Amino acid sequence: DMLPLRARTKLLLAYLACALLTFAAPADHLIGGIPQTDEDVQVIERIGYLAAYSPQARNPAWVAYRLRGAPAFRTAPRPGQFLDDPSVHGEPRHRDYTHSGYDRGHLASNAVIGSYFGPAAQRETFYMTNILPQTPQLNRRGVWRHIEQLEMGMGAAFQEVWVITGAIDTDRSNRMPSGVSIPEGSFKIIVDQQPGSQTLRVAAFAFPQDPQSPQLSAYAISVDRIEQLTGLDFFPDLPASFESVERARPGTQWLTAAGTGRREAYAAADAAKAPPRPASGARYWISSTGKTHREGCRYYAAGNGAYAGPSGVNCKLCGGAR
């Protein structure tokens, strides 16, 4: 006899739920298990990454993702602003960062996730639960940008890698008026399982808000030290023998294979997108909103705009032409 319609519907829904869970299991984004912490966090699963949101800090505690093979997608245009996460109640809003002096720093890079997982996954990286306060010095220039560029080539260079990144926020006493905790820095851990073996190699970094050196090796640190700084326990499901890898200050030279021929290409692409330097008398940057920004402002030569004389509307952050 055929099952009643209601029973068949329940079976179909149960099957679909299992299929979806199998397709998007958290293990897809992690190696060695979900990082453990004594703090209550909400683990959120996205197409291209897994995030653990901390209501106490109003920041992600960590974000994890796996990169496999070569990037297969073109990146899409950025949304007009950062997005509220529909899975979380009370997360920061886009406006909470406005005029704070801090960038909305992606933990899972929008370009990297978009290139590996597609436009829908890229859009999800703009959820505020993937965003951490970072200074412009850290977020836009130097080592953080460098390591994101390396990530773009890691899947092809190493077949697959796992990345865990997050906040170094030891006491949470420094906060924005909105209550968002401003961390002392950001960490990134990269794990590669070498082909044909169970051997894992690790590179781990701690980046302060005001990085001074352009060399990644200057920020290399042991996984064990990151655990001490964050209160997180990484790779809990790996054998006890992995503890010796966690305690060691790992080498970083192997990562450079991901950048062979790529760093120059990214630099050339950035140069091609950059507007020409201003002519004499056009020393201000007029953004697409019509505001005047002076050199040194976080918005100077950023985004859409042009070099010109004062527009008459001054940036509240830098004072514009005042």
C-alpha cells in the first residue's frame, strides 16, 4: 500500500534535510574539528566558510574555510554596504563602524571566497558576522593583503588548504560606542595536508593593528601561542602527536609557492584600476558621494571617485579642504 500523502511528505523532507546536511557539513570547512572555547558562540554555516560569532565581543571569534584546486569564478561587484546576517540577532550593523576610524575587515576574504565558491558565496562574506574591526594600515595594505593574495593561489599550488582566521582580543576593554570590541590584532592559521600522506604542515600568524614589517615571516607564531592569546583550542580531533606541530614556530617559506607569478599580476591589476595621480591644483579626492577627502584620510583614493579641487562638501573624518 502507498503511504499517506502526509507520511510521504515527512519522509521527503527528512531526506532533503539529510542531503543538505551532508552537502554542507561543517567538516567541509575544517580540519581537525571545530575550535573549542569556554565562551558561548554561535556557529554559522555559509556556502564558502564557517563562522563562530561571539555575542559578548559582537565580533566573529573565528572563521574557517577550505580552498581546493584553482579558483573557478569571476568575482562579482561588491554590495552597496555590508549586510545584516539573517541567522543572528543583535549583530553589529554597517553604520556601527561609520566614522570609527576602523575598516570593516573581512575574515573570509570576499575576493578569495568569491573566486573559489561563486557570487552567492561572495555576497555572504559581507555579512557583519564575518567582519572584524581592522585599521586601514592592516586591512588595506601590506601583510594582510599579501596573505589574501597568496590564498588566491593556494588551492592550485597545494591541491587543498584549510584556513582559520579570527580576532586576538585579550581583554575586550577597548570598544566602539556601539559595543563592538576592538581587538589588538588578527590571527591566521593555514594547514596543508601533503599529497599521498597524513603529514600536515602549518603556517600561523598574529598581525597587530599597526604592522610595521612588510615580511610575513615577522608575524609567524606557533599555533600554541595563538591558543594562549585567544582561549581557543584548535584541531581538537587530531591525534595527540599533532601537539608538537602546534608548539613549534612553523616556517612560512612553503607558502610562497602560492604566489609565484601571482603577486605581480595582482599588483599590475591594482595599478590598472587606480586612477591617475592628480594634476597640479587637484590635490583632493572627491568620492562618488561628492565629499572632499585630503591625503592621509582612509577614504583618499579609495573606491570610486576622482582627483579634483574641493567640492564644497567636506569629509567629517579628515576635514576635507578645511
